[in-house]
Amino acid sequence: MAIRERLSGNEAVAYAIKQINPDVMPAFPITPSTEIPQFVSTFISNGEIDTEFIPVESEHSAMSAAIGAEAAGCRTLTATSSCGMALMWEELYVAASNRLPLALALVNRALSGPININCDHSDSMGARDTGWIQIYAENNQEAYDNFIQAFRISEHKDVRLPIMICQDGFITSHAVENIELIEDDRVKAFVGSYEPEQYLLNPDMPMAVGPYATSPYYMETKMAQNTAMKNAKQVILDIAKEFEEISGRKYSFFEEYRLDDADYAIVIIGSAAGTTKEAIDELRAEGKKVGLLKIRVFRPFPGDEIAKALSHTKAVAILDRSEGFRAGGGPLSAEVKEHLYDIGASTKAVSYIYGLGGRDYRVDDAKKVFAELYDMIENGIEIPQYQYIGLRK
Amino acid sequence: MKTDVSKINEKSKWQDITPGNQIYGGGTSKEFNTGEWRTSTPVLDEDKCVHCLLCAPVCPDSCIPVADGKRLAFDLEHCKGCGICAYQCKFGAISMKEGK
């Protein structure tokens, strides 16, 4: 019997960590992810788990210690947000290129400046090219479920890449929701123990991690790394299927909400999907054919699958919760448009930026976006191809 | 599984590179001929050498082998020509010569 609880997103992820009982957690506090290492420390001091917690002096050290512990052969994770992740920058690449399967509980928060502690995706979107797998959650349940699946994906022998489990700062991390937890023994059986083939503390086989690679080796190494990311696609689907068997909850690369017969769609990541669903239900009640594609897996990017799922629509609005400063839209819109172009879709795609630094995104905002798409197609009205939602002007 | 480092070289295909370039097995630095980097080379004057053996431990690349209380010839396959051995020799038995 599943356990019915009510937890915040941070509590949910901390609970997943408690059930997994990883070997090592180096961490440094930063809003809004601070509670995660705080809760884990409490579990440790209560004797509920035997994770080695390393209180470090910075996030640079947190990721460095995580890399060392993982290379030594320990199941390792850390948690951070915003500028904490920015300080991990160099190590994010090192973890991925050394093919170390560790996990990062990321609670998305705007990057400075101006300094701001609220939600947007500029931290993880800035790290989108570091070689980490990125999985996003709409709500606390998904944050928990994604974390339970994290190590299985990351440690898979065809993958061996670090994984970022993202949730929206404050919106999900601090809001308490109903949640269905899986029993300890079933989580433990699902996640299993970590048995790396090679690790630094193995006395039977000494090894070197992270040797210098001159130009004749570098590109071959990157292709191997990229192939691991490609392999992650099938592994993510396989693990989701196994997870469904223990939880009854279904996951894939993305969720399609009333998208089948939709003429107009919104593509979005994270908690704002819930707001968009509400807008869709209200518009559907008025007979409008609107739908949603909510991205769960951003790295590897399931571009072909996304483009095919959208190709029957007349127009899509791609909503980014981070500025890309290419002076033309955010990263999600660039990538979705690329794949729509690749498959020769006739769908018109428009870029929007919303929710920066915690700005509210309301049901009416989503409705306005759908109205603009409709106007553009049905009434031939020109609309900006790149604009901010809810901007005072 | 021990990495055969001789099989990972500048002609290896990407499929043959180990994940993250990890190297399994110890002592593989022997296969890495760092002597190629040398721009000056230590030369031993056997007449001046008293086999005090102070040169052997200061060599950062362990290129001065010792056997039966005597130092042997330089391992020039791995000596990078740093000159520390010549600098520390109190008997003027080691000099550095330009080139390989």
C-alpha cells in the first residue's frame, strides 16, 4: 500500500534520499534548496540513514567532493540552486566528461543579477550544455518520483552520466501538496545497490580518473560522451516503465495534455504546466481546441519526438522561464523550433518568456497566449515572434 | 579488465576510447614516453661520480635507477631534462647538454 502524505517538494526529495540511503552527500546551503541537506542531516543525526555528510565551504567544493566520492565508488549526491550551481560550473563539466553517475537535486532559482531568490530556470538552462541529464518536475509528486528514478538512469552502464533532478524554487520546493510515497522496501528494491565496475578504492584494479587528453583524443572522447547521452533516451523510457510497475504512475520524455486534436499548443517546463492545464480546461469548455506539451526530460533533448507530437497543430507557443540573451528567445524555443524545422512541420512557432525571477504566470496569461496564436492564424494578425508575458509596458 | 594503453593511441576510433578516458591498471605511465619532451639532456661523468646516490631520489620522474649501491645510466625514455639531478650533484658529475 502506497503511503499517503503531504509534503513540500524539498521534503519529498529529502524523503526519497532517505529511502535511497546514498553513501555520500557533500552540500552547501543556498535558498531555496537549503532544506534538502538540512533534512538529510537530521535523518543522519537521528540514525535513520548512514550517509556520510560532508559540510563543505562552497558549492565549488561540494561538487568537487561529490566527484571524488563518486570516483572512489560511492553513490553520491548533492543539492543546490542558482548561484550555487553557477559556482559548480567547472565541476559540472568534469563530472560529466569523467562519466561519473552522481545526482544533483536542483531547486530552480533565478541567477543574479539583480539578486533574486525566486523561481526561474536560468540556473539549469545555463548548465544545459554541461553534459548532465536534466529531468524537470511539475509538482512535488513528480520531484519525488524523478528522484527515485535518478540513480537507475545515471548509473546504467550504457549511460554513466550525472543527473540533475529539477523542481521549481518555492513554487514546488516550499508548497505542501498531497503526495503518494512508495514503501521503503519497494524503493530499495527498485533502486538497488551501487556496484560500479571500476572505482578508485578497488584494491584489485588501480585506475586513473580524468587523465589529460590532447587534441588527438578530445573529439573521440566527446563523441563517446554524446553517445552515452543518446543512450540515456532508451534507458529513461525503460526505467519509467519499471517505475510504473511499482507506483502506477506513468512517465515519458514529456506529457501531452489534451494535445491529440489541438490546433494550438503551449510548450512549457515545470510547475507552470499546472496553470496552463487549468487554462486549457476552461478554453476546452468553450469548445477551443487547445493543448499542452510539458517537457519532463530536457537533456537528452527528445527533439524529434516533441516535433512529431506538435506537427499536427496550427501554431505553438514555446514558453521559456529563462532569458537566453540571443535577443530572440530562450533556449527551449530555439531547440523546439530547430526540430520542427528538421521534420518540415508547417506548425508556426512563437517564442515567449515568462516567470523570470518568480513573476507570476496566471491562467489568464496562458489564455492570452492561446488567443494570440488564434489571432495570428485565423485572423492573419501579426504578433511579435518573441515577447515577455506580464511585462509592464 | 586492464586497459591496454598501447591500443589507445592517436589512431583509435571513438568507440575504442574508455569512458571518460579512464585508465584501468597501474604503472601505465611506463608506456608514456615523456623523454620526447626533453630539450636538454643530463650527461654523467663516471670519473667524478662517487655514487652518493643523492641524484636518484630527487629525480621527479624516477629516471635514475639504482642497483647494488650504484646508480645506473639515465632512463632517457622518460627523462624530461629538468636538470634537478645536475643542480644537486656536489661532485660536478652531471652536466646538461643542449638537445636530446
